[in-house]
Amino acid sequence: MPTVTINGQTIEVEKGTTIIQVAEKLGTFIPRYCYHPGLSIAGNCRMCLVEVEKFPKLQIACHVQCSDGMVVHTESERVKKTREHVLEFLLVNHPLDCPVCDQAGECGLQDYYMEHGRYDSRLDEQKVKKSKKAEPIGQTVMLDTERCILCSRCVRFSDEITKTSEFGIFNRGDHSEIGLYPGKELNNPYSGNVVDICPVGALTDRDFRFKCRVWYLKKTNSICTGCSRGCNITMETNTDRPHHGHGERVMRLKPRYQPAINKWWMCDHGRYNYKWIDHGRMTEPVKGSSEHRQTATWQELMRDVSNQIRQSCTDSPESVAVLLSPQQSNESLYLAKKLFVEELKLQHIYLFSPNADGDQDDLLIRSDKHPNRQGAAILGFQEDGENIENLIRRIREHKIKCLYVFGQDLVSRLPHAPITEILKQIPSIIFHGSNSNLTSEMAHFVLPSATYAESFGSFTNFEGKVQFFSQALPALGEARSDLEILIKLANQLGITWPAWDAGDVARDMQAEYQAFKNVIEAANDKEVFSS
Amino acid sequence: MNPTNRLNLISQFFSLTDAHMLSVYEKLGGYEMAKKAIREMKPDAVEAEVRKSKLRGLGGAGFASGVKWSFVPRDSGKPIYLTVNADEGEPGTFKDRYVMERAPHLLLEGILICAYAMGIHKVYIYVRGEYLGPIQRLREAIDEAVAKNYLGEKILGTNFNLEVVVHQGAGAYICGEETALLESLEGKKGFPRLKPPFPAVVGLYGCPTLIHNVETLSYLPFILQEGGDWFAGLGTETSGGMRLYSVSGHVERPGVYERSMGITLRQLIEDAGGVWRGRKLKAVVPGGLSAAVLTADEIDVTMDFDSLRKIGSMGGSGGVMVMDEKTCMVRALYTTMRFFGHESCGQCSPCREGTGWVARILKRILDGEGRVEDIDRLIDIGQFMGGTTICALADGAQMPLLSYLKKFRSEFDYYVKHGCSLVESEPAGVSN
């Protein structure tokens, strides 16, 4: 194995390792634009030029592989001077429209100028005018070629990752422009990623544009709930300045590097699957049938709900049904199992998906559009159409007195007509969920719950990998986390549970079920401009 | 050393009527050396002669041909390709055009010898898009050669097969850079490739590929005829043989001159009739537009690759551009830099942005808007524009930029100070 020395630090490396990779291992960051660890090497930005002893010319750290005895200097005067000049070249025809640019604050040009540039402008010439200012190139992305530094990351992404090849570089020299091939639109299922990997403001997100300056954003590690892949994401929220996003708190989701699952990427379905966190929410406990609905206090509601359950159970444990959801976290499912199966010994507890199956591909997207079917399976809950048929039959036969629903919209999901008439036969529907739907409107009790963005917990992806998400936001209004609601309900039913917090629940759950110990830790991603 | 510096090897065909036709070429002894190689020589023996000949790559890089052959792996399990670089885009260079138009069979014979020695069965000739005449001639010559079984299957009764394909470029200068040429041949945009790997190992379609200039290959029949040592003796210690110099600009008789590598620049200019209109020499670009300019005091240099490198310029493509005393060096440099700005492929930021920026500054100076600090600024930009990129285009832009500014600084200072040219030239032979 070759031994290399970088800035005086010597290290043994695998054959084939590039200088930029070794430097990163040693904690030395070499600036780069075109280099992206998930893409092929283009070597065009020249930002990562470093000095390698015995080479007369500076070498690009992204391409040159370490050989034995190689001595590299990444911070010599010559390197610094060259970096400054390369940056100056990149800015020669850049419009410097930072005040109106959505990338400002997370822009590679701004960042490196502060770190490696700091020269006075020497440009007296007219800049090369590119064909068009910002124009949409698909459903999700806006292109402004004037800001582009032609690093070709987007071209390589569309060639190598999605293999859809929408992007090309057209013309030559300083008239070169990124664009789409004639007749193409950027509408592949991963189009949003080109915004993440674009180091400058050339590709911006149509959904996020001008909603909020990035320096107001708070970033929280989370897990995508769009399908069963469990892509690692960063949830970016703004609560300090509610006027910046029309009161919406979640501003955007970004992929977060996770080598074991999603690498640097996420799909558009997952990326834009966040509006429901701030829209259509139920923020107050509600009771009463649809004609006589009224808001209630949690205390009232808990009393009524527990009475309802207790009474139904006393009549017949067979008359209470619970529909668990693969949207629930492991912890939520674990407590639900404890309460409904172990304590109340109910018979009819079924897993029921709120979403239909969808597309699947070889990259990330899974047809199962729920984050935690595997977690439910570990706890012994499998979805089974026959169970649901039995349940419907029992409802028709007036054998179900109380139905506890975890957020699913039965009205739109069950094909049985006339479904609302069927559901009306249930004397007591308890709806425990975050967002209103046709079923919540029919419910006799609404327990407004926090979304995953407002909770702590974990999901188990389709491969059995357990991943924790953090709480990004406080629960909206009177909404409470699943755990809080379930513990309250249990207490109300006279069950004494310890004063668990989310961490305690997770620990107990892992102690009880070995499978929940298969935790994938968040990766430490040093790659800039990728998330 | 060749005492007269003159010998008509390739150029013997230039002045003969119909030398492009196979029948005429055969009458002059054409294809005899290919026959000899294929029928009588072992591939190794051919390669040995080439190594002895000290033949250098005459497209511009001057790389020793024998060494280049030795880099090509023979046992990779993949086919080896020969790609002939006939892009001839370097301004001031027009010798390959002569070869293809007037002696296409000589090139084909050279190709045949090289292909035989290297075990190559497919050859692509990448010809500059504007070279419609040469392309026509090449295609006719290939048809003739196939008809007489100099090319095709079981050549001359042996088991050797060879197919030659002419590919017309689309006019980009950068496609003369060997890896951009390969990209272009593969149907992609002409972007130079990152090296390593080098084309000898991973070239066309990922296979080992030998890339040679037209002229380089065209010397192979002579090397086999008279021997490698003989050819080496025609040149200097390190650069074997003759080469074709394209002499243009302010000389009385511009044209292609076949001379020894050891000829002095002074002699070469004299052979081309000397500086025109009885004027004095001001400057010479000795090896195509990318070469550093030489002053009238520097023309006693011999024209081989190493001597020119020693004085900070290069032999390059052998394109010699002569400028008389009335040439405005500011305008000449602007024209030069505008060319590089126009032809930069746009991949690497220093070249993409630097060449255009330099051209725009020079334009401002020409428009009388120059400032004193512009000159040092140009030098500074130039220093970081070259040596920092994937291919040599930026280096080729850097050399004239820095050499013009250094050697003719007073003209630039004058222009900046007075807003007009020191020499008040008539159009300098290079247009605005």
C-alpha cells in the first residue's frame, strides 16, 4: 500500500485512492466544484489544484492517485495563489447577482471567495452575455445559465445516476452553456438532486425559490417517509420568521449522505412530500358526531375515549378494532401493541396502509409508500386483505362498537361501497392522526397527533435497517406525540406505565426486540454542496 | 548532419503531376516499402528501424515515435487502433494538406507499414472538416488501394487485413488535441480527456490506440527504404530527419519547405525568399500559433524540437509565421488570443474564462482604452491560465501571450499610453 505525505502528515492508503480522498481522511479539505464523490471525475474546475513534489505542474487532487512516497502540499503559497486565480476566472463572467440569488448563503462561489479569494476586482470588461436568464427546465428546477460555472455535475448526474441524459454543455469557450437537449425536459423522478449538487445558483428549486433565505433555516436530521427506503434527509425549517413562507414551517427537505441507504440522493416524491406537515392539520381535540362536533380539552377527550374503550371491552373485547399504520414510528407501534394487545387483549388489531402502492425503480424508489412496514412486521403486524374483509363484515353485522384508527382515510382507501354508510354503523370511531381527511370527519373522537417532524422516533426500512429521526418542530397547536397520547390513554384506562420519554421507549423496545438494534447511524458528510 | 539541409522526400511528390494517382505513385516506386515490410520483415524489425530513425511526432508534440509505439500494450486482448491526426488546425500550418492532396498514397503506405508493425487492423483518419479537397483525394486513394489489395483483406497475398476509414471533422481546433479527437471520433463533443490513462493504453473505444500525425507516418516508407540510421543522420542529435515547414507571413515565397531538423530559422526564412518587400524582420512564430514568438535576434536557432524548447519556444507543428517591421504586435497578439478564446473547448475554467478575458482586454487596448496596469494584469492572468488545465490549449495560449508581452513590451506600453500603434502598420497580414 502506498504511503503519502500531505502537509507533513504521513498516511498509508489503499492503491487507487486520490489525493482529495486522502486529504479528507486527514481532515484537510481541498476546495472543489466539479468533484463529487458520487459522480465520475471531470477535472474541469481546477479548484483542487495542489502541489505534488517532483511534478513540475500543479496537479488536480480529484484525479491524481496517490503513489508511494508522494509528497503533497495543499496550502503552499503557489497553491493558494493559483486557487485565488482559478476563483477569479470562475467569476469573470459570473453576474454577481447575489442579492437576488436564491443560492446566496449556501453558494460555493461566495464561500470560497471568503476563504480563498478576497482579491479586488480587476475586471473592467463586459461580461459574456448568456442566452436567457432564469427559466424553468422542468416541474421542479429553474436554470440560470449566467450563474453557471460549468462544473458539469448536473450533466454527470443525469448521465450516470438517473441515466436520463437531459443535460448537455452547448457551445464552446466562454460561450459554453449548460442546457437540456432539444425536446427534453427535466422531469425524471430525481430531478431535485441537480439543485443540491449545483455548487452555485444556476440550478434552483422552483418549490423553494424565494420562500426563505437559507440563513434563517434550522436543519434537523430526519428520515424520509415517502417510501420504505428510509432515505436520510435534512429537514429545513423556519420558525423565527413566519412571514417568509406564508407561515409554513417546513421550507424544504434535502437528502443527507448515508452510504448504507441513499448515498447523496433522494427522489422528488420524497423531497416534496412535506406540505402536509403544515397544511390540513388537526390542532385541537374534537368530540361529537359530525352534526354535533365540538372542541374539547385533552382531559375530557381522554376520559370519554377511555370510557368508550373500557365499556366496549367490557361488553366484548371482540367489539373493539384497531387499525395500525405503517406510517407510525417503531416506538408508536410498540406502545400501541403494548396497550391494545398486551394490556387490553384485543383481537382485532390490523395493519392497514393509508397509501396505495406506487412506482419502484433500481435506484431508491420503493413501491411501498410507507416508512415503517418492516417495523410493524417485527412487532408481528402484517397487512392482510382478508382481515379487512372480516372487519367490514363484522361492521356490517354491527359487531364492531369501537374502531381506533391511526390516521388512515378509510373512506378513500376502502373500495367497499357505500363505505360511509358502512362506517356509520360503528357507534364510536376514534381517529388518532395529524391530518384531517374524510374519515376524521366521520370520527366521534379526534386525537390530534404530532407528525414525524414534530416527534422523535425511528423507522425500520424494507431491509430491516432501523434509523432514528429527530424532532424538527414543536407540535402544532394542541397536537401531541403518539407516545404522549398512548401513555395518557393507558393511564386513563388505569394501566400504570412508567413515565417514559421517547428515548426510554426506544430503549425498552430494543431490549425486547433484537431486530430494533440494527440501527444505522447518521453518516458524517463532509461533502459540501451536496446536501 | 545533412550538409545542405535539403532533400526532397515527401515533397518530391508535391511538384509532380498526378502523383496522387496510384498508377503514378507506383511508377515512382510506391508501395514497395509496404510490400517489403509485410512480406519480408518481422514487425519487430520495422519497429527497430523507427526507433533508430529518431523520428519525432510532427503534429506538434515532437514525441519520439519509437517510444510511443513501445507504450502500446500488444496483449491487452483488445484491438489496437491507429488514428491519424489530419486535423491540421494549428494556425500557420498547411503541410498535411499538401501530403493528403498530392501524395495520399504515401500516407497510406506509411499507415500500412505502421499498422503491420503494430498488429493494427483498423485505422481512422480524422481530417479537418474544411479540407474537402484532401478528403476527396484520400477517399479516392483508399478506393484505388483497396482495388489493388494494398488495403482490405489478405493484403498482397498475406494474412494481413487493414481497413482505413476517413472521418471528416466538424471544424473545432480542439479536435486536433489527440484525446478530444478520440472523443469526437466516438461521436461525442470534442473535450480533451483527463490523463492518465493515456491513449496508448486506453484510447479509442477504450482500446489501445496509436495516434500519429499525417507527416510522421508519411516518413515511414523512406525510413524503411534507407534505414533508420540514415534518417536519424538527416537531422540533429535528438530529432531525426527532415520535416515539412509551412512558411507563411511576410516572406517572398510562402509555402511548404522540406528541410532538415537542423536548419536554422534564418536559413529557412532565406529559403522562402526572405522578408518581403525588402523590409526588416521583426518577429517569427516558429512552430504554429501556440509557439512563443521569437525576435529577429533569435533566428539563428536550429529548428529541431529541443533547440527551440531551450530558448523558450517550440518546434510545434512547423508552422513558421514571419512578421516584418511594420507588424503591430498588439494587433497580432489580439488576433492570436481571439483565436484561442474562440477555440477553447470550455472545459477548464482557467482556459475557458482566461482566454476570452485576455482577448477582451487586448481589444480594449486596441480601441484606445488601455491602461498602464493592463500589461501587468495580462502577464498575471497569463501565468495562471497556462499549466493549470487538462490539455495544452491554454499552454498554447499562454506562450504567445507572455512572449509577446515580454519581448515587445514597449509596443504595448506605447499603445496603452498613446491609444495607437507604435508602428502605424498597414494591415499586418493578420486581419483584425
